[in-house]
Amino acid sequence: MTLRIGDLSGVVPEALSFAFDVVTQDTPAEGAELILERVPALCYCSTCQRTFEPAIPILDCPTCSCPSGDIRQGREIDLTSVEIS
């Protein structure tokens, strides 16, 4: 099972991995592999008209220091694949 986890999603990857192992014990999914793919946060600065990766938790543009509320990616939690054998 593969999940894409955004840096701003609020998910702690290590905690999710641990919880997955715990909740799958004694189920048909026991021993399943959980693959977590990191999705970096990207914001858009309307002043500079450029996309940048912020220094979380501060979402200020590194070029002009203007705060950005335009988050383009990084909040997602997407199930991208499940392989059953």
C-alpha cells in the first residue's frame, strides 16, 4: 500500500507507520507493507510570482519575505496504490 503524505497534512509519518503495524495485527493485512511518499509543501508568492518551498511552519517567501496563504501542494493524503497478492 502506498500513500502520498503532504508536509502540511498534519500526519506524522513515523506515527502512521507504527499505527498501521498495530491495527493490522491479527488481521488479513498483518505483515502488509506501507510505503509513505513525502510530498513537500509548495506555496506561491503573488508579489514575486513564483512558487517556493517554505520553511515550515513559516510560509514566508524566501525572496521578498511576504507571507503566502496560497498553498499549492503539501496538504494531501493520497492512497496511490494497493497491491493484493
